[in-house]
Amino acid sequence: MTRPTLLRPTLLALMVASAGSAQAYSLYATDDTHLDANVSAVYALFHSQENYAQTGTKDKGSSSWQEGFIKYGLSGDQRLGDAGTAYGAFGLLSSATWGDGDAAGFSDGSERTTKIEDAYAGWRSGKLFPVLGDDGIDFSFGRQNIVVGDGFLIDGDALNLGKGLADGEFNRGGAYYLAGRRNFDQTEVLRIGGKQGWRGDIMHLKSNNRAQANSELYVGTLEHVADAGTVGLTYIDVTDIDEQYASPLQLDRKDMKTYSLRAQGNAGVQDLFLSGEYAEQNKRHADNENAWYLEAGWTFSDLPWKPYVSYRFSRFSEGYDTLFYGFSRGFGTWFQGEVAGNYAGPFNNNTRVHNIGAKVNPADNVDIGLQWFDFHTLDNDLGNFSGRELDLYADWIVSPNLTITPLIGLYQPKKSAEDGGTQIGSNDSNLYSQLIFSTTF
């Protein structure tokens, strides 16, 4: 599938999602055997002029904090003659938050944790089944990251709460915003089909994340991949949750079935980008819910700096369960607004959102982007999260091993926490800033 150059994920998105595996250091390599060391680190500074009433731990005022994680481990593969390739990885992740903790109080600045992150093995079929294409069968199991489509429903198990909620009952080690810890605890994944034409996945996923109620789910996908784009179907069946950690919304997650239809590509037009998805959720003890979006973008490839502009409309019904959405294609997907999507809300629930994006590429190693959001709450009885946000950011690739990503945001809520919103003390504009350093070794 061909995409405009400027629609590549930001390097920050790639760093957080893959933890720098593309920059692996070769320890041993032959034609049939590879063993690599993988080390990546992300450190960020944050400041918010306003705080948000999500956990009951924040007062009126500002917050300044820092987050970081480092991921380190080994990965390798072994060719098995004509019988395909075995592969696997093992890695640890150390994460922390310092300072005041985040603006919503999900972390308090005291989080420090080191845990196993990667622990998986797998087998790819190579040319063993020519009708299915190269590596037409890929089976893996263990602790690994899973992404479906562009992350609208599943983009890892990446919700990283700290000690600020429920006396640390949901603490996952800090770095709430950076969310470096994103692997599902248990997986069995069978991928069938090559890189073109028809392909599909059958997956069993088990979360050990209390913020996700330790959900267990089965996932099936069927998609057709072509140069002009990909069209796919997704089915998700949540078979179990840990009710003692479930939020009121998550209590209806058990036995919930989600069906979605998605498409993404350029329809054969080089500078065009189209994307959309519709998801329907069937619940046992509640009304059916749905969420959907449509997005279109255009790259002015003949102009200096190759400007890219896009518009997206998304809608999430009042009781929609956001499942495991994540940071996939860069800012705005699927944390819509740096303040709104991370601290103030809405969190892709009970809202409709207009989004306008723009990006320019003034140099090969610099992207500058702008994201504007308009949030409108559907049911104000559930809280009023209406507001607007404008985010200006840059991705500066300083060297092959270092990227610096500054961002400034201006968030304007419609209501304060005292009037049904979440911003504590007033509905004044919030000037928000962050500076992220991403490095691989």
C-alpha cells in the first residue's frame, strides 16, 4: 500500500511501538543465524498549567513532571533449511515518573519499575507453502505487542497507570504518557497469508493490566491487501475480565463482541490518503454501542516542503468501550489531543470529534505539524468533555540514533470540573508543553 511520505508515523510513534528494534546491534550473524542486542530509551519533560479531576488526587494549579523508560534485550532468528525460520526475543523494560506526576493524577512521581517486556518465540514458513506467499504461515506465542489495523481497536496493552489511582492498585510502573510497557502478557498468534492479496489472523490475547481489568480476548481478522489500499474485517470476543478491577463501563466487557469494517489506502492516487473504520459492539447487559471515523488527506507533492493536510470526523457512542486503542500513526491517532486525549478527556467515548491536521517537511530530517480538535460531548449527564485543542509539534531527527520532539498545546475546555467538566478551578485556556528525546543504540 502506497502512502504519502508525510503520513509515515512520527519517529516517536515508531520508537514507542517497536522500542528501536530497527536499530538493533548485531552480536552474531551468518547466512542462517542472527543474534541482536536491542537497546532504546525515551525521556520526556512535561508541564501543564492546569490540572484535571480524574483521580481525586489533584488540586487547582499546575503540574511539572518527567517520564522515561529504557528497553534492553536480545532478539534473534535461525533458518531451519527449507522448513522456515524460528525467531524470538527477550527483553526488560525499566520505567519511571518524577516530579509532580501527570496533570490528571494517574501517576504521582514516585513510580519506579523494572519488569520483563519481551518474551516470545515464533516460526515463519518461508517458501514452504508457495500458494500462501513468502512466510505465508507465521505462528508466535508469549509476551509481545499486537496491533490490529491502525490501532483504532487494538494497539498493544499500553495503558500505563501509576500510583495516583486507588492507592496504587493499578500501578504499572509509571511513564503514563510514554507508555513504553505495551505488550500483552500472554499471546498465541497465527497469521496466514503473505504481504499481498488475502490474509488473516487468529489470536488469543490475555492482559495482565489491571487498568484493562485483566481482559482475555479472541481476535480474528480477514483483509485484502493491494497497492491501492487495504480492506479488512475484525472480530473481537472478550471472554473474561477480572471484575474486582473493572470500571463500571468495563463490567459490560465480558462476553462483549466487537465487529469492525476498515479500509485504508490511496485508491491508486499517489497524493491521496483515505482511512476509515466502523465498529459495532454487542453487550450482554447493555445496549449495543458503536464508533466510527472517516479521514481524508492530501499531499501537495509539487510544492516546497510537500505540505500535507487532512480532515477526520470520528464519533464514539455514549457507552462505547475503547478496548486497547493506542498511538499508531502519530499525534492524533488515537489519543486525540495531547491534553484532551491523555488528561482531560474525552477518551474516545461519548463524543464526536472534528480534527484538522497539517504537516510540512522543511528538511529531510525535520517534520513540523499542527493538529486542531473540536470535541462535542453527546450526553452531558455523563460529564461534559466538550472543548477545543490546538497542538503544534516537530520531529527533528538529530542523528540516526536521536530524535527530539517538542510540542506546545493550547486546550480550551467548555466547562470546569465544578460545572461538569474535568479542569480543576476554571475553564481557562491551558498552555501545555512537552519535550521528548528518543534514542536507540
